[in-house]
Amino acid sequence: MRSALVTGGAGFIGSHLVDALVADGRRVTVLDDLSTGRWENLVGALNRGVRLTPGNVTDPHAVARAITAERPDTIFHLAAQIDVRHAVADPVHDAVVNLIGTLTMLQAAQRHGVRRFVLASTGGAIYGEADVVPTPETAELRPASPYAASKAAAESYLDLYRTLYGLATISLRLSNVYGPRQNGAGEAGVIAMFCAAAGAGHPVTVFGDGGQTRDFLYVGDVVNAFLAAGDNTRTGCVNVATGRETTVLAVAQTLGLRVRHAPERTGEVRRSCLDPSAAATALNWQARTALAEGLDRTLTSMSPAARRAQVASVAP
Ligand SMILES: NC(=O)c1ccc[n+]([C@@H]2O[C@H](COP(=O)([O-])OP(=O)(O)OC[C@H]3O[C@@H](n4cnc5c(N)ncnc54)[C@H](O)[C@@H]3O)[C@@H](O)[C@H]2O)c1
């Protein structure tokens, strides 16, 4: 991989990926509509020659502009509508961004001779309430929200483009990612909100008994998985996760937070944890950052102003 297009590159995970690609000497173009991303996330990368193309992944003209600028050999497709509650309220908009957006990117990749296409998919949502935990890639998909359904459908289009056109596609099924630059809306937004509350000394609300588990994955580890997937020939889908289950209550306790309990939310998955062994074999990748260390880095990265902004969304 010499040059890459990163969609959603101004967002939480995308901006960390852009930083890593640039540090590794790759030419990088970012396509982002700034709906949730911020150019400020790219300040360091901008000074190192990253090309920014404002635009929507559902707009074929914007996508063609972004691709012809640098003729990337690899596309990392991270742009998405990531808010599960919004997806429930407006499933059509969710599908337009997550499914039609992916299809628009695949079509452009095929037309412009892109070599490799890496999708940010979701293991945290796509398996639903799984029979086996940690859940392997062979488990039945049970999308429990329009967001999960649109990601599952996007994955099948990747498979189709591989079969029909020989485009080397891979879907990384990420668990619950956390770290610096995250806001509270995404799948591991609970950590962003808890860290904000910790910084401000506020209590947090935990739904039910707090015994629901998640597979919390530090963003630096996710970036390494994307880099490995970009440089690899493996296709299909791979879980990117720690394989460790942590309760929401344990996260609150690790951060020393006072907890208030609220009624359990209907439809919330009780246990979510992914088996990462295929990623170790196929991508030579494994998560390396312990949760305590990742939480510490996330807390340290939050400026007082950033903490105040986050706190506004969690304050009582
Ligand atoms: N954060 C997690 O825990 C997690 C877990 C599993 C999968 N993912 C996936 O990883 C990817 C990145 O997530 P994130 O947490 O960094 O979210 P994010 O909201 O910070 O990043 C998404 C980026 O995409 C951009 N975007 C949204 N719609 C767009 C459109 N139509 N056209 C162009 N740009 C658009 C946003 O402005 C933003 O910069 C997403 O595909 C998400 O589904 C995230």
C-alpha cells in the first residue's frame, strides 16, 4: 500500500488511522462530510500533506473527485452513520449512508482500479445476542438494530464485489472501540461519557444492574488492525477485538465513579465479546492495550474544555 483514501477520516477512529498512515509515509486523502467528524482531529496530519476532500460518500461525483486526486491503491471505508438510536428513529437515512454509501464507494473502487477495500464493520452489533461468547466469525448474524442490519448488508456487497470483479475486500468486525477524540454517540460511547464524568467528578447512570458486558478495544489497537488489513491479502470478514468481557459496572468502578442505577433498557444485548483468534492467524494482529492503560490514556487526553463539552451530555 502506497496511497490510501480514508472515508470518515475526520472522525474518531478515522483520524487516528490517518495519523498512523501519514507517520508510515503513505499518501493519504480524506473524504468526509463532517457530519460528526471534525477537521481539528486532523491538525497534525494536515501539516504533513494529507489531502482533504469535503463530501458525502453517497455522492458519486464527490467520491470520484476524492479518488482521482491521488489514485489510491487502498480504500479504508469508515464513514458511517454510527448512532444506533438515530438508526432506529430514521432507518432509511441510516441505510442511505451505511449501505448506499458503501455501494457507491465499491462502484468507484472497481471503476478506478483500486486494489484493496477495507470496511469498518461491527462485531459489537452484528451478532446480536449470540449463543457462543466470545463469538467467532462463523456465528449466525442476528442484527438487532437498523444500524447492524445496514452493516451486515454492506458486508454482503463487499463479498459480491470480490466475487464479481475480483476487488480484494475485507470487513473488519470491530468490537466496542474507545480512546481519545471519541464522543458519546458510538458503540463504546459509554467510556467517553464515563471519562468525562470522571474528569468532572459527576456520578454516572448505569442501566439495569450494570452486569452487561462489552469487549472494549483501544483505538490504537484498531488502527494497527486496519494497517495490517491494508497490507494483507486476506479477504472476507475478521473480528477485531480483545476477546475479554468487561461489565459496564467494572468500568465505572475502575474510574472510581459514583453510580446511579436506572431501569434496564429494552433490547440491549446482555453479553458482547468477540473471538479474535482469526485475526491473529490471518492478520498477525492482536490487541495489546490493557483496559486500565487505555482508560488512563483516554482520561489524560481530555483537556478541561473537552471534558466540559462531554459533561454537558452526561450531566444530571
Ligand atoms: N466506535 C466504535 O465503537 C465502532 C465499533 C464498530 C464499528 N465502528 C465503525 O467504525 C467507523 C468509524 O466510527 P467512529 O466511531 O470513528 O465514528 P465517527 O462518527 O467519529 O466517524 C464517522 C466519520 O464519518 C463521517 N461521515 C458520516 N457520514 C458521512 C457521509 N455520508 N459522507 C462522508 N462522511 C461521513 C463523519 O463526519 C465522521 O467523520 C464507522 O463505520 C463505525 O460504524 C465503530
